[in-house]
Amino acid sequence: MNVKYLSPVLWVKLAAAAIFAGYLYILIKVILFKFGDVNVSLLGRLMLETAEQPRNIVYRWQSANLTPLVSIRENLAGLPHMHDTVNLFGNIALFVPFGLFLGLFVGCRLSAVLFYALFVSLALETAQLISAMGSFDVDDLILNALGAGVGYALFAGSGWARARTNEAGGSSKA
């Protein structure tokens, strides 16, 4: 297929897919590599250590926060300290584009956006647990889902959602 014959709609879909792929890369970079370089050899070395010493996962699981709202309360109490501010609002902000993208380009409903956000967040938290590149925190799941919900709300409150409703002949997924 010749590139000059691609329709504008297909170009928009390709651009949206590329932007979403870039966003996922940034999400992984920030959550797993803490703003540092994406070091695949380091990740491989950590995964090998985990495979050789699986008891370390048990230790990291025992030190994980599995009680909802514990970290959130601690972060709220620690405001305006930089670490608490970044942890609390950063976890929300990181997933705002996720909810916006799913609403805008995929046409997901809020329930689906929250499900996918929880799934991706759980995958990233589990990767932190297994790779020892962070700690598992159930509150991160809550904050990430909240961020995706905010992104979806931005979509739903925009003219884009109404335009999508009009295009679909009144049967909106928004």
C-alpha cells in the first residue's frame, strides 16, 4: 500500500497509536527506572538475581504496603514535602493521559478505563516487586486508577465526547 493513499482517519489512528506507545514507554521509564536511563542490562541482571533467589520476592512482598490508604494518609500528612507531593500527585498525574487516551481514541466507558488502569498499574507494581526496582504499594493502584478516572472525566466533559456521541447517532460509549 502506498503511503500517499492513506486516509486522514488512518493517519490520526497511527499517530494516536504512536503517541500512546510513547506514553507507555515514559510510564515504564518513570515507574520502573525512576526517571533514569532505561537500562535493559540492569533489568536483566535484577531478574536473574530474582530467579536465583526467589525468597527475595517473599521478603519484598512482606514489606509491601497491602493495606489501602496507608501510604496515601502518610503522604497527605507529609505535604508539602517534595517526596510526599511527588508520590501522591505524581501517581495520579501519570495516569491522567491513560484515561484521556482510552476515552478519546478507544471509546472506552469509565468502568473499562478503571479496569485497564488497574491492570496496567498492577502489572507495573508486580514488575517492581519482581525486579526489586521499587516496592509494591496498593495505594499506587488506587492513585493510578484515580488518575485514569480524572483523564476520562476530562474527556467526558470535553466537546470530544459530545462530538463522538453525535457521530455515533446518539449511542455514546462515553
